[in-house]
Amino acid sequence: MSVDSVLAKAVDLARAAAQEVATANSVGDHLEVLPEDDRVATHYFACADPGYVGWRWSVTVARAARARVATVDEVVLLPGPEALVAPAWVPWSERVQPGDLSVGVIWETPADDPRLVAGFTGVDDLDGLADRAPVHPSTWEIGLGRERVLSERGRDEAAHRWQDSERGPGSAMARSVTLTCSTCGFLLPIGGPLGQAFGVCAQVMSPADGAVVSLAFGCGAHSQIAVAEREPTPEPVTDFVGFDVLDLGHS
């Protein structure tokens, strides 16, 4: 699409319009004019303001049918191809990452979170040890139990996240040892399906103390690493030598 000849020549008109909006001396050289539609075009001027390097003043002009003069439609300041601009806006709920939650911060869970399913159904995610709990979730009444419980998707996401974490088999700590948590006496088992692959570490000397660990994780504080019994070192024996005192008299 070619630029209307009348609009292409309206450089002075566009510059004057930009100068009315811009601060003093911030409208620089004319860069180009591009067609927008029939009898509509936009003139671009460099922005001379040091705070807007790479930005451009955009002035759109138009001409009515059979008219011989151009009129100004709008004047805006736009970023050019090399302009420094702010990153795309991301909602707060997507900016916050695991570990960002601090004291006083409230994190809302969406009502349609796929990681959760409705509770009070007699079916939940607590198996194994929970079956022997004094108040088992399947016997909870309305108002006493949990409104939502972990769904299969939520459980699987947690399993993948824990498996790929620093407490998983691929971590540097786990790769540096041969004994795994599955054979460690400090491992506390957990119930439910996740108990088949994870447990809780109870070794105070382990970097994973109190954390969920993969059964394939391992560290240098495994319970099977015992102090080797050393053979007693013989004590040195001292032979006391006796002596006699001789009276040689006086010479």
C-alpha cells in the first residue's frame, strides 16, 4: 500500500502536532512515514528525550475524500525496535514462585484448582497409616472434615516435583553415595501411594532432616555407615632396671 501523496507531504503538520504534546526539544528527526489505510498515514519522529532512548513520536494524519489538506488524528509516544521497554505484564498469581511465601502473605487457592477434588465423599487421598487414625477421613461428617483433598493430578505433580528436587535420586548428594534412603534406619515411612516412593528423613546430621526424600535419595549420614572397630593398639612396656650402690671408700 502506497502512502497518499498529500499525507506524505504533511511532515511539518505532524511535527507541529508532536511538539504541542511533547516536552521542549524532545521531537527529533523525521524517521519515516507509513500507510495505515486509504488516506491514513503515520509519521514517525525520533524522541530526543534521554529518558526515552529508542522511542518514537507517532503522529497519524488523515485526509477526507476529495479533500486537499491533511488533518491530525492522534499523537502518541511509542517504543521503537530498539527501545528499552518494561517486560510483559504477568499477573501476581503467576509471578509468585515456590519459596516466595513469607510471613503475612496470603495465598489463595482457586476454586477450580485441578490439584484438588471435593472432600466429604468417603474417598480421599489418605491411605495406609491414616486407616488407623482415631478419626478417619472417610468417617468425617459435614463440617468436621476437609472440603477438598488431593486429586490424582495433584499427587502426581508432587511426586514428579519431589523426584526432581534436591532430595531426589538425581541430586549431587545422591550421586555421591551408594547407600540409599530405602535401606536407612532413619527413614520414616509415609502412608498412601506416595509412601511407595518417598519417606521423611529423621537423621539430624542429614541435610534432608525433616524433609520428604525419595527412597532413591542418599547422603553421607546413612545408618549403615558405622564406626569401624579398630584393633587395640598395644601400650608401650617399660622395663625398670635396678642398680646397686657401692661403697668404694675414701682414696
